[in-house]
Amino acid sequence: MVVLSIPILILIGPPGAGKTMLAKRLPTILPPLSLQEALETTKIHSVAGKLPENATLISKRPYRSPHHTISDVVVF
């Protein structure tokens, strides 16, 4: 599975196939952010107003897990 080049990953399958388990563990198997990626991620969060006041540099990859009923307009 190639995850790094896919901005959005949609998991489809029958109940009990392990989609939720894989989705919850996906951030832990991704490589750590490089310094350049961390700076860029921190800038984006700062401009969007999503950076906590006491935060310095975001070192973990951002990961969102939207509800399955969310519309395409909200995701993109």
C-alpha cells in the first residue's frame, strides 16, 4: 500500500475487515516529519488558527479521521 503519495485514503470493505483498526494505526507507521515538513506543517496550522498557544513545532504528521457521513464539500 502506498500512503505517502495519496492525500486522501478511503478504506472500503465489509464490516469486520479491519478498516477502522488500520485507519487508527496508520499514523504510527508513517515516517517522522523532516525538519522542512515540520516547519511547513506548523506554518499551515498557525495560519489556519489551529496551532495551540503553547505549541512550538509540530513533529507528528497531521491525521484526520472524519465521520463516515461527512460530505465531500467538507472534506475538500
